[in-house]
Amino acid sequence: MSQHGSGAERLPWRPRDAAVSVMAGIAASVLVLASLGGELDPLQLFGLVVPAQSAATLAAVAVLSRRRTEWREALSASISGRDAWGLLVGAGLQLGLSLVAYWVVVVLFGGEAPTQEVVEAAADAVRPVERLLMVLGVVLLAPVSEELVFRGVLLGALRRTRTDRFAVVVSAAVFGGVHLLDPNALLAVPFLFVTGIVLGQSVIVTGRLGGAIAIHAGFNGVTVLALLAA
């Protein structure tokens, strides 16, 4: 039996640890939103809300890690330059899914479909500092914090007691479902589920979280580049 430095028993990572981490991030973002009040501008969203959510999520994982098995090994938490391939995979995945989404919007919704709040805010980011914060938040902070929770904590915990296939599917479903905190994300959820499958499978195949983080960053990066170009 492994022991914590103070003699306390180390416990395995559990699915509810992912839930706690996600809720910590949501609570932090709600507190920041409440303190700001009114309608958010891009500077507030990407300079305060997104960093607060990511930081709180990562802080929750860090606190939990004090009583859990060694987090780097248990969560497959390693990343290196060789994971750069994931950027290309993520970019290609985003482009492919965007074509399908475009067809769905045009054919099923007549060209009219709700837009996620974060995408609307990103489209309004025109000042250099707003654009820099958007890139940091969407391409760096979000992929790291979300992958650590969904493909690190949740996927890893599910693999301990279930099959890899079950773990990948459930973690992908939860990943997509969490985005429904923004009701306008309903149309995006099926595509996020597919993305979650790819991200989870990359961890299964490589045994590391680095590839999934890179895929996620490449996926988000295409959207950011499109918004910056527009």
C-alpha cells in the first residue's frame, strides 16, 4: 500500500474527482461573472473568466492529488515536443467536422443556428490584448485543464474498472454534455462527442496525455484563426 508523505493512505482516482474539478471551475467562473455583472466584453471573458475557470479546475486536481495515487502516472500526464503531431490532427478534425456542421446548419436549419457565447465573444475581440488573451485561453488554458480532467482523471478512473471502449465513450459524452451549460452549444455537442472519442483514443494508443492536449489545441486553434482572419 502506497503512503502519502504524512502517512495518510493514497486512494485511486475516481470519476467523482473529475466532477469535483469541473464544478470548481464552474464555481470560479460564476463568482467572477457575478462580480463583474452585466454583459461581458472579450477582455473580461478571456482575461478573467476563462483563466479563473481553468485555474480553479487545475487547483482542484492539485488538491485532490495530495490524497490520490501519483498523478503523473495515474493521469498519463506527460507532454513533449513529439506530441506536435496532435496539432495537425486537431486542425484536420476541426476542418472536417466544420464541413459537416455547415451542411447540417444549411440543410436542417436553413442557414440559421445558435452560436456559442464564447464564439460570439471571440468574434468581438478586436484589440490586440483581447486577441492575445483569447489565444492563450482557448488554445492553451482550455486544452490543458479540460484534457487533464476528462482524459486524465475521468478516463483514467473509468479504465480502472471498465473497458477502454466504455471509458472513451463515457468520457467523450461527459465532455460534450458539460458544454450544454451554454444552451447555444446544443448543435455543437454531437461534434464535441466525436472529438472526445478521438481525444480519448489518442490517450489509449499513446499512453500519454500530451497528444490529446495537442489535438485539442489544434482543434481550437482553427476556430481562433478563422475568427482572427474574419
